Amino acid sequence: MLAALAGVPWTLAAQRGVPPAQSKGLPRAESRGPAPGASRIQFADVTARAGIGFVHKSGATPEKRMFETFGSGVAWIDYDNDGFQDLFFVNGVPGSPNALYHNNHDGTFTDVTARAGVEGSGAPGSPAAAAAKTGAAVGDFDNDGYLDLYVTALGPNTLYRNNHDGTFSDVTASAGVGGPPTEWSTSTGFLDFDRDGDLDLYVANYLDYRVADNPYCGQAKEGYRMYCHPTMFDGVADRLYRNEGNGTFTDISKQAGIANPAGKGLGVAFCDYDRDGWTDIYVANDTVRNFLYHNTGKGTFVDEAYRAAVGFDLNGRPQAGMGTDCADVDGPSTRQADNGLPEIFVTNFSEELNTLYENRGDGLFEDVSAKAGLGSGFLPLGFGTKLFDADNDGDLDIHVTNGHVIDNVTLYRPTLSYAQKDLLYENLGGGRFRDVTAEAGAALQATRVGRGLAVADFDNDGLLDVAISSLNQPAVLLRNTGARAGNWIMIRAKGRKSNAFGLGATVTIETSEGRQVREINNVASYLSSNDIRLHVGLGAAKIIQRIEVAWPGGTKQVLTNVAVNQILVIDEP
Amino acid sequence: MPAGFRTLVCAAFVAWQAAAPSAPIQERLERVRAELYSRTDRLAENVTELKQILALDPRSADAHMLLGIAYSTWGSKELKGEAIGEFRQALDLNPRLVEVRFFLARLYLDLGRAGRAREELDAALAQTPGNPEFLALLGEAERQLKNPRRAIEVTRQALQADPSFAPARFYLALALLDASQRDEGIKEMEQVVRAGAPVADAYLALGSAYVEAGRTADAIATLSQGLRVDALRPELHIALARAYRSKGLLEKADAELMLGKPKRSAMSDSSDYPYQQVELDFYLERGMIKLQRGQLAAAAEAFKKVLEFEPAHEAATRELAEVNRRLRAKKPGGAR
């Protein structure tokens, strides 16, 4: 339909009847724009005002069981298709309830967990009740137009199918995606790796860890016991489940070539790094090299980490990878440095730089972390992260939430701290960054034990907001209150031959400011899932001259002269 | 990681990107294998070469195994995890590479994971029954798992298969000492040391056994010999200090002990069990020397330090009580 109407400036509400671009009655207590001397990127903590009362529970004990310190994720999911992103928090300690908050369209949320049936506490005595829950993925696995939810755990994972009435059903058993009951799964995401029109499922696995076999680590002095180094445990191979299109999945990890037992996966990101049309997978592993699974297009993957030089840091050492994302940070293409290809960003342990691998375009990446201006990430221990355009100036900024894994770290290293500040980097253009954390508002001066982080425009005002899940602490919702440096567009893809939300589609946007190549993809960060719509900052462009959508089903669709500052629904022809 | 290694890795990668070597992969693997098994001065180059091979063939089980060996030889803790990963990937790609299980077991033992080491060695022995190398290492795993009888049994099996296999004798000696068969243990360990094995642990174990047996002159000679093998091992200095103390050479003991003072560095090092044990042994010996020299305050401080590490430490508790008794006795009207 849209192709036929190409050339017509698109206005959201008129064409598709989806909600207006901004929520009504949104509180405006935060002033828009920066104070003098501050960054134009500003965030305000609106958690309390929004009615988000979720508090993560880790179940921390003096035994320092490993799962207690890795936290849980957060996911944005418009589960009722009302055009506003709802918010789901995973809870940690076995038996603790997850939380689903419905977006009321006025800046507030309502806890609908019990009605929705996604508590995930498990029936007493069941394996689910003993599961320590970790990550969340959002995707429409049955292509019914409603987003489903997958929750990972140290223990059985859970697939919740959306019933279209505000409730979900646990279909894990019939779908066959529960995984072994002792496996420690972490970050996860839906992708259509074989481009057959339905969403497959990737699950990263961490350590071969048994609660009953928990070694003592740290000094043997009272109060000095610490969480063990991951070297004390073996890794566990990740899993890839192929969607059979009938509500069931098949575990094809081994045949697909992603079942590497060396992995200690914590973060997962999907992107087509060589733009061959097939979604690739990047896995951030903890203390062992990272994996870059190149999709061969034949149902298999080849780990190209050695060839592409994305497995290690600049010195050839493995790092403690936590969260990750993959997107083009040196765009738009009018800038000399940009080749339109996605870079890879990984958050790492304290006293390791967060790593930015620049995509050189010849199959090789270069570690440019230090020269990109990311040096302030050396001391903090990074977890959740997202590359997104926080100020709509047309390039991607970086948010990292931090927090150490060793709660008594100051006993060992007085210069380090358990709770830490987030890091916010403004992209100065061409993939060169400036740390603007100190200037970005009071909300970013708070310390937390940050773990999951997910980005979405929850109030549909064209600026991306941030939700953070902190270990054993209240969750935080950060509303983006910065000054818009430019216009924007938000694209909600509706697949027909492709999967229903267009995951994996490549979108090329051309304006007077240049060309941006982006992907529709909600999988990145740590244990978390982002807005499934594609947000693109447009800078000073007043109109989008051309949008090209390369759908995973193979169709190419072109729209021209598209109006800015709207949420655009694009139907696959 | 030494700074030179970084430079070498980076330089080698740049060179490789400019012009990839054209020799066939198998030939390159054999060259690296020969180097890894015969010398340690080209580790950085070997690592780079193996990474290049894996860039060309990510599923080469041999390359993953050799990279694991290179990382293990490098010896840093951060690379041990990576070495285990490489070994596990190698085994996953080619389960017939039974020697990988041996390398894995050795790493697990280094990390104090004797149970996992035993699993790997059991699996290896199921593939190649009676292999003396696997049996010897299994003996050591059993010893670390506090099964000295079983350790003696399997190390003897290893020696039966190959009587000249020195590691089996070394592990047998350790097991005998653990099983309180001191004289037999000493005899076996003397054979190892006499054969000139460049293993500091053999000298340490034998020297300590001599001290226990009251043979302080032999202990001093053996431990001094051990320090010629590895002068940086604090355990040898601590054991030698103990030998001097046993002979009444308290000043010499004090000086020797200071050479063995563990250096606290990064958090990971200081939290390692072996490091903690050395620190504990150091303070215990310090307390003993100070006590015998009549330096009661210093002795008390040292014993308290031991009790910080291990609140129920029997010897430290006993000796601290003795120190306190003497301190009370020194006070006017203190002892009754």
C-alpha cells in the first residue's frame, strides 16, 4: 500500500489510525532542554511519577551464589498494540514475581502483572519456582500481530504467547524452548535467521553452575567471601531454536554451528554486519573471547571472530564482555568516516575499556575504543547498553549502566565501588564521543548497581527514553527531556511475507543530512529488549527524501518525500 | 601480559593483514606444534600464527588445541580461562583428541578444580586405558580430592606401565606423604630429586618432609637446592626459614622468611587460595620465629594475622594463647 502512495508526505494518525505522536496529558514538570553549560542530552528520573514500583530481588546470601550478582533484564513490549510501549521487568531470585506495566498514554503506568499471567514465580515445587530469572526477549513468534515474551533463567526458560486480550499463556512445553532445567541462560532474542518469515530464537548461555556446588572464593576472612571468577566454571554452549511455523521450535544449535562450549555468553546483539542480507549474531562472552557468527544464508553460521578481530581487545586479550549492541555509529554517510556498516560495542569489566569495534568494511574490525573517546569507561563495570540517537541529531549516542559484580569490592580495592554511575556518551559525529554524564541531569548523577537497560520512546514524543533494572534496587525510568537537535521518524514495520514486525529489515533513510542505514531490531544490551520500532534522528532535515526498506522476505520497498516527526507504519507490500 | 607481547601481537596482525602467509594450514600447524613442544621463547609468535590459522579455518580442532597449549604455557590467570575454552572447543570439534583432556585436567588442577580434572582423566583413560601420563595426573587429582589411597594406587599403576616416568613418582611421593607414610614418601621423592627434576615443588615437599622428620640439615640442603631451581617461590623461603628455626638459627630464619613475604597485588591474586595459603604460612612462621626470639608483641601480631585468615587455626590459636600467657607473666603481678 505504501509503495503505491510513495511521494505523499505521511502523517501518522491519518493513514493508520495509530495514536498521535505524543501522549496526551504528559506531565511537563521537567523543563525541556538543558541548563546553561549542560549537554543538550538530558534525562529525568520519572520512575515514581510514572507509577513504576518494581524492585529487583537478587536473593543475595553470604554463600555468594553466582546468579545473585548478575541481575535481570527489562523489556519494552507493546503487548496490546495500542501504539504505546509497555514495560516488563524480569525478577531474579527464585519465586520472585516479574512485573508488567501497562502504559496509560499519559506518562503513567499500571501494574497488570497478575492479570497478564507473566509473574513467572512458578507453582510451588516446580522447576520454574526454583529458577533464577534473568533475561527477556520480545517478538511475535506466531505472526499473529501481537508481541510474545520469552524469559530466560538459571533453570527452565519460559515462552509466553500473547492471547490478544491482555493475557499471556505459558506455551514453553508445546513450543519446546524451555531448555535443560539446569542451564543458565542469559541474553536472548528473536531473529529470522533463515528468512522464512517466522522468528527463530537465540539464547545465550553462561556458566555450568550448580547451586549445590558453589566453591568458596575470596579471602577466607569474615566478610571477604566474594563471587567467584568465571574461570572457576566451564562455559555452556548457546542455543538456537528454529521456528517450525506451527507453534513449535527445533533446537538446531549444533547443526547451525553456534554450539561452542567455550562460550560464557552474557550479551547478544544481532545485525547484518556485512550487509549480505542475512542477520549475523554477536555474543559478548565473559572472560573468554567473543563470538561473531556470520550467517552463511544456508542455515549455518561460521564464527568469524578471529578473522574479523572482534574476539579480543587491542592487546589480544579476552575481556569480560557483558552487554553489547551493533549499529552504525559513524553515520550519516555524508561524513567521511562512514561506510554505512554497523560497528560493534561491548561493555566490559572494571579496568577494561568498553570496546568499540569499527567496521572497516573488508570483513575486519578495528578496536577504536580509546581513540573514539570512550576512556572514561575504564573503571566502571559496564552491563546494559544501547546505541541510540538521544538528541535526534542523526548519529548514535551511547548509554551504559554500570555496577560492580563483587558487592564487597571495596574491601579488596578501595578505589572501586559496587554501585556506580551510568555513562552517557554524546556522538560528536563520525563515531567520536564525549562523556556527557555529568552534564545530562541529576538522574544520571545517581549511583546504582545497573544491570539491564532498554530504550524506547514510551511517550511517543520522538525522543528515546531509558529503563534500567538495578540489582536489588528499584527500577529506574529515565525520560529524555533534552533539547531536540533535530527531527526524527519512528518506523513500525508490518511484515506480510516477512515476520510480522519486520525484524531484520534493513532501512536506508536519505535526507539532506545524508544517508543512514539501520536495521529493525530490538535485540541488544544485556538481558534486555528494546522498542521494536525503529527510531531515527534526522538532524536538520525537514523531509525524508527516500526510505528504502529491504524486508527479510526479500522485497525492497521505497517511499519518497516522507514527512518527519511522525510514527510511520510501513506495510510490507 | 608483558608489554612486549602486546606490541608483537599488534605488529603481527598488521603484517598479516598486509600479506597473509600462503603456506598450507597443516604445514603451519605442524611448525607451531613443533615450536610449542620444544621451546617457550616464541609463544607470542605462535599465538599470532594460530589466530591467523583460525581466521582461515575457525573449525580447526588442532589449531584450537595448540592455542590452548600456548595460552596455558603463557601462565597468566586471565589466559587460563581462554585456554580452557580453546581446549573445550577443540574437543567438541574432534572428540578423538584425547591429549586435550590431559591439558584440560592440568589446568583444572591449577585452578583447584580437582573434580573436573578427574572427570577429564577418567574420560581419557576410557579412551586409552593404562596410559601412564593420564594415570599419574589422575593420581594427583585424587590426592587433591583427599583420596591419598586411591592416588597411591593409580600412580603405582602409572609406574608399572612406565617405571621411568618421573611425574608419576613425584605424585606417588606426594600421595605417600599425604597418607602419613612419610619414610616411603621421602624415599620416592629422593629419587625424583636425585634424578635432577627441575621441579621446585619436589624440593619443597622433600625439604618439608625432612623438617617433619627432624632431619634439618638435609632439609636446609634440599630447600636451598630448590631455591636454585626457582628463587621466586615464597613457599621455599618459608620452608627454609622453618628449617633454620628448627635448628635454632633464629636470625637466619628471620632473614630467610622476609625473602618469602608474599607480595599483595591485584584483587584476583590476593583472593586466590594458593596465595592465601602462602600468606597464612608466612605469618604462622613469622609468629613462631618471633615467639622463639622473645619478641612477643610481633609474635602476637603475626598469629592474629593467621587467625584473620582462618579463625579456627589450631596452631595459631595455641601459640597466641602461649604468647598472651607470657605477656601476662611479664606484667608485674601478672602471672599467678
